[in-house]
Amino acid sequence: MYKLVDVYRQAETDEVSIKVDGPGYVGRLRQGIKITKEENIVNIFNTTKGVFYREISKGDYQTFMEYGWVVGIYKMSLSNKKRKLGLIESKIRSEVNSRKNDKHIKSLKKSRTEILKEYNTIRKKLNQLLIKSNTNGNN
């Protein structure tokens, strides 16, 4: 089990994470997830939900504390992709039942395909990480 400060340190050393420091805090961003540290207070935000960054749920914090930064990122990314797929599916149903605009339906289906590809890529990376950590005896 990690402390949030440990998760932040992992984000700092993660070569893929982008530095996003602001007034009074330091932060990192990866795949739509932002982690900030102000003095000893660490917060994690999901930047893919709405206009304003939303702090993640207690359950999501638990995921980061259990698995660390990178696995937490992958798990959150999968959740974000599922949410986006649900929205696209809803839009497709709505379009089929209303305007029946073929061009728009094709565009939505293309978006769905792209998100499914991204989802599968992330899932494979996550599985590889989990297998690797189980082989090494880590969590």
C-alpha cells in the first residue's frame, strides 16, 4: 500500500508524465489524470470529465494507493474510455431513432472504433504491468 506522497513521487519520476506546476503547487499530468502536491497535500484530478477538473472518488484514490501511479493511470484511463463509449453508444442510438443522418452515424461509429482500439491498447499494457508485478512479487 502506498501513501499519496509516494504516488506523487512516482509521478515525478515517470518519464511519460508532463510537468504542470502552478501557483503554490507542483503537478504532473498523464492520460488525462493530474496529480498535484501543495506542501504535503496530494490531490488527484480527472481532467476528462466536464469543463472543470474533478477530483477523483475515494475508490479511485484507493486504486492509486494500492497499485501506484502507472497502474492507477491505466485503470482510470480504462474507466474514462468506458464512459466515452457509453456516451457514443447513446448518441448512435439517438441518431438512429431520430434524424438518421448517415454521415453523423458513420462519424460516431468511427469514434467508437478508435476509442475501442485505445481501450484495448491500454488494457494490454495494464495486463503486462500486472503480470510483471506479480512475477516480481510486488503488488
